[in-house]
Amino acid sequence: MFRKRTPPSPTTTAAQPAPVERITSVIGSGITWKGNLSGSGGVRVEGALEGDVALRGLLVVSETGKVTGQSLRANIVIVAGVVRGDITAEKVEIRKTGRVWGMWSPAAFATEEGSFLRGQIRMEEQVDLGLTTQPEQHLLRWRSRRRRQTRPPDPAHRIRRLISRLLTPLLWD
């Protein structure tokens, strides 16, 4: 209680368990997402996802979920539904209801009896997911690029916008 605290030794820090991954987003069973999915956090797919996935975190494909894409990259991938595409992850688990078609590059994997896999597994000691360190900055760059692309090139647009800004307060008063 009153003893001086000592810094933890390297042996005690190595024995500590890894932090538990949490699901922060869900694609529901009635939803079909077409497009790429990237970012950080945990995602659970209960519906359909058509596109590439690049997550810094956990990806769970539930029994009703279906993911189709060229590449699927995440730290941990748990499959209880259907996945068609190449998986690159630190850890991959296929549950007994899981079906996977494609190539894998995991550092560790586990399968339950009854699971299905068609493809190749290439085990790696360490997996480079190739994910950016700050996906938010990538999103901000995309938004600013998108804003520039949607602006009309004609100068009459600026005049119309100025007139509407001036008249709007008069109309609402």
C-alpha cells in the first residue's frame, strides 16, 4: 500500500494480454454496401459488402453476412458467413458456418470443424497490412478533392450564389 512503485519489468509486460477489440460499426442484415470500406475500429457485417476492405481493427462476418471483394485487410478477421476474396490479416478465424474462397496471408489462423475453405494459405511470421497510420487525413484529402471537383467552372454560378445569399434573409423575415 505504501511501498514505492517499481516500473514493470519486460517479462511482466510481455505476459499482459492484448487489448480486446470492440465492434464500433455494424452493417445490418438488410443492408447491401457497394464500395470500399476503410478506417480503424471494429466492423461487423451482417448484410452484404461488395468492395475492398482495409481496416485497422477487427472485422467480423456474421452467419448472415457476405463479403465480396478483391482484397480484405484487417488486423483480425472472424468469418462465420461467406467471404470471396483474398484475406491479409494478423489472425483469421473461420467458424463452423464460415465459407471462404480466396487466398490467405495470415500470421495465425484457426478453423472449426465444418468450416469451408477453397484457396491457398501462405503463413507469414509477420504480416504487413499496408494500412495508413492516419486514415482520417486520407478522408480529409478526399473530401477537399471532392469539393474542388464539384464546383461549377462558370462565373455565373458565383453570381447566382451571391444573390441567393442576399435574398434568403429577406424572404424568411
